[in-house]
Amino acid sequence: MSGCSATERLNKAAVTKGQAAAGITLPPLPDDLRRQEAHAPVVEGQPVISILARERQALDRANARQGRTIQFYDDLTRKYGTRR
């Protein structure tokens, strides 16, 4: 059991050392930016045009979320610089 404990301590120390060497702690990615957009449900008997309209709305939401993701990343690179 002491071997596991020593390994855990070494791993924790390595993580701490790496974070200190990096010099920055990045903010977490907003939960909204991780969400996947579902397809519009297909209901039997519904006009195809209404299904297409809902699908396009879902695509608009997904594209807006991607735009927020890009803005989030651009803000990070402005604040912390680009990757080395």
C-alpha cells in the first residue's frame, strides 16, 4: 500500500510542479460550449418544411455556440499569449 501512496504523492508533485512552471491557470471552459445540439425531432405527419425549419434553428444555435467558443479561445490567447 505504501507504493501506491508514494506514486500518488509523486503524481501530485509532478502536477503541482508543471502548473508552477506554466505560470498560469486557465479558466474552465463554460459548460454551454461543451453541449452538443440535437437534431430536430421528426414527427410523422408533420410537413417536411417545418422539420427543416427546426433543423435550421438547431444549426443556428450550434453555429452561435461555436462563435462563443472561438471568442472564448481568442480571449484566452490575448490574455495569456499563444502556445509555445
